[in-house]
Amino acid sequence: MNPKVMNKLSYGIFVVTAKDGDKDNGCIINTGIQVTTEPNQIAFALNKNNYTHDMIVKTKELNLSILSEKATMATIQNFGFQSGRTADKFVEFPFERSANGITYVAKECNGYISAKVTQTIDLGTHTLFIATVTDGDVLDDSPSATYAYYHAHIKQTSKPAAKKGWICTVCGYIYEGETLPPDFICPICGHPASDFEPVK
């Protein structure tokens, strides 16, 4: 099987955010869909290694910011290439708070959705969350960024530094070294060694 065929599926690019006490956090995901209209429900998956995952499991509330084609690689890197366990992702990033008190991305997004988790499904490395929509708003009329648009236009604006290693074709994480261990798992997005290619 050619694993790159999975990149042909249509996805959006989102920032899912949560709040636990005084701690705000968020991460990039490419899975987020409306699954029913009555009641209005969404589904999204999160890697269990993500700090945001643990926050949502605990609080059962979240916001989903819908990235538009205005999104930059800097935003992807801010929310996707560092851990909220050790970094404050909102310290220099503009945001607003919705009625549920949770942050949403105030730039490069065309809308946000607030939701409460009603079900979870264990997918091994990930958890699938089913959530009821409680609020939301349209922020502007710019087109939503698809996963394909991200690969073709946003990701290409950031070239990795010239070094020997392997780059994750999903999130851009670079493993430095001549040989990538066959059982290596990306520490950022959780994808396996088969989704890495040599840095050129």
C-alpha cells in the first residue's frame, strides 16, 4: 500500500482549545466534522500524547477554531510543534474567549465552534470525541483551509533547515540522525516511521 493515498482524503485544519483552571492550551488537528444536525454534534480525534487531550478528557469542554486559507506556518508551529506542558501557546498569540470561557484563535480563522463532550471512543493512539455544539460564530468569509491546501500552500512556505535527518510528512517534525529507527513514533503528531522521509 502507498500510505500517501491517505493524504488524498479531504480534511480541514483546526486548532482545538481547552481550559483547565487557569491553564489555557490548544493543538492542531486535521480531523473535525459535523456528524448530526439534530442534535448538532461534531466529532474529532486527538492523539493521547497531546496535553489538550488530557484537558478535554477532564473538563469535557472545548472550542474548535476553523483555520482559513489565511493561516500561516507560524500558527501551525505555535500550536502543533510544541507542547502545552512546557510552553504557553497564547503568551504572544492573539485570542478571544467564548461564552464558555475557553480561548479561540482570533486570527487566521473564519469561525469557531464551542462544544461539550458527550461520548468518547478509544482508538488506541487517539481518542475520538463526540461533542454537542453549544455556541459558535463566523469570524470572516475567507475559505476554510483544507489539509490539501495546507500541504500545497502553507507547509511549503517553511523549509526545514539543512541538516541530516528525517522529516515527518504530516507535521514537519525533524528527527536528526543518519538512520530512523523502524519503530519510531513522531513525538508531535504520533505518526509512525513510514510517514517520514529523508531531509533534502
